[in-house]
Amino acid sequence: MTVTTEVRTAARVVDAVKVYGGGDTAVRALDGVSVAFPAGCFTAIMGPSGSGKSTLMHCAAGLDTLSAGAAYIGDTELGSLDDRRLTLLRRDRVGFVFQAFNLVPTLTVRENITLPLDLAGRKGDQEWVEALIDVVGLRDRLHHRPSELSGGQQQRVAVARAFAGQPDVVFADEPTGNLDSRSGEEVLGLLGRTVRHTARTVVMVTHDPVAAAHADEVVFLADGRLVDRMTAPTAERVLDRMKAFDAGTSQAKAFDAGTSQAKAFDAGTSQASPAKAFGGGTSPAPEVPS
Ligand SMILES: Nc1ncnc2c1ncn2[C@@H]1O[C@H](COP(=O)(O)OP(=O)(O)OP(=O)(O)O)[C@@H](O)[C@H]1O
């Protein structure tokens, strides 16, 4: 007897193309990417600077739109949704962790964790929220404000907030970029444990092979294309794979004046993302419940 196990897909893009700008200055940031992020897995997206990692994440998460192709959360095609439905989908079915934590400074740790539920007017699953608080190890800090926490603790709050509404998928954009290596390891361990213990899904963009090694699988982008995948990654193997990119692009890099431009765009998009991620409005900080 043959037993086939169907792997559910939490998010995917099909033939994804993203072009920024037009005419001579058009940049093809995604050039026909098809990739599925399996449910219950921790996937890292890696690739050289400017390869399209953030663009892929933003389009897969519904923070930006594709020029061609399709993006799905579960079976929902994002291009078929109007702005209101897309905002609701992001709020109810997607969690986000950003490099800059993006906690609301005037709210306590507990209020920050339950913010997505409060904004949605949902009570959520109390047992799940209490378990999350224990998993992130912040029970004795629940009444503190973010400014009273270390960077690592703040990011642990952001991780708990991302999972609070039991989303289909949590997207993490360089979640350890602002942390020292020890706090970074803690946050990555936490993401990995949450995926394994709760069968939730995480998709993480990172530059760091050590961070990528926490994932179940790494997908590699180069020049807006999916070029490789690696299961059961180790930091050494990921580093070796990245070195192969470096060898291939070192000549081109000598003439590359585009990197700082990419960073500037990055700064722009990561500023814009949190507002959309937590309600879709234009104000960067959500309203504070009294
Ligand atoms: N808003 C934008 N307008 C124009 N070009 C953009 C914009 N955002 C990104 N790009 C370009 O698209 C390409 C892919 O950028 P993206 O930020 O997705 O790459 P990345 O792999 O995340 O880079 P990094 O590792 O440096 O953050 C780059 O060439 C970048 O310059």
C-alpha cells in the first residue's frame, strides 16, 4: 500500500514578477519566482544583497503587490482581494516580526502581545496566549513597558504578538538584525520552538547563515530568481552556498553602485510595513486602547 502525505502550503507565490519603476530605470526585483512555504515549517529566505528577499516577503505577505503572477495565503489569492479584505487577511491570518521590534511604547508587554486581537475586537484563545507568554519567558515582565526591556526581550514580545492570533503564517524580516548574537540566538530558538511545538509556519528573511541554520529549509534567491533550496541546513553549508554566490558576483560587485540605493529602498519599505501589518492604516502606531 502506498501512503501519500499531502503537505499543506501556508503561503506561496507562483510565477511572481515584481518590477519597480519603468522605462530605462525599471528594476526587475522578482523575475518569475515560484515557491511554496509548507505549513508547520520554518523557512529562511537567503541571497545576496538586492536579490529580492524583502520584495518576495512583502509580496507573499500582502504588504506589496506583484506586477505579474500570483501570491496565496492558504488558498486565498491576494490579488483577488480589495484593500479592505487584504487588510483583514493580514490582520487575522498573518503575523509579522520586524527588525525594529515595532512595539507600542505606551502599552505594557501584555497589551502589546494582545494588540492584534484587540484591534480585531477578538478575545482570541486565552490558553494559547497564556502559553505563549510562558514560551517567550516574559511572565514576570507583563506590566512593564517596552523601554524597560532589553532588545532581546522586546523582540520576544514581538514574536509572541505575531503568534497571538494563531495566524496561518508569521513573516519575519531580519528579526535578529538589531540584536547581539546571544539575544539573536534566543529569538531564533524561540521561533524554531514555536514552529515545532505548535505546528505554526514561519518564513524569515535573513543575511545571517547562523540564523538560517535554525530553519527547516533555506531557499536561495539570486537576481530575483529562486536558484536553490537546502533542507536541514547548517551554518557552514549555508555559508558555503553564499560564498559560491560571492564568487560568481564579485566582478559585478566591483561596479555595483546600486547597493546603497537598495538599502535606501529597504529603509523605506520597512518603515511602511509595520503600519500595514498591524491594521493597514496610514498611521505608524496603532491607536492605544485606554
Ligand atoms: N521601492 C523600490 N523601488 C525601486 N527599486 C526597488 C525598490 N525596492 C527594492 N528595489 C530594488 O529591487 C531589488 C531587490 O530589492 P530587495 O530589497 O528585495 O532585495 P534584498 O535581497 O532584500 O536586499 P538586501 O539584502 O540588501 O536587503 C534591488 O535591486 C533593489 O534596489
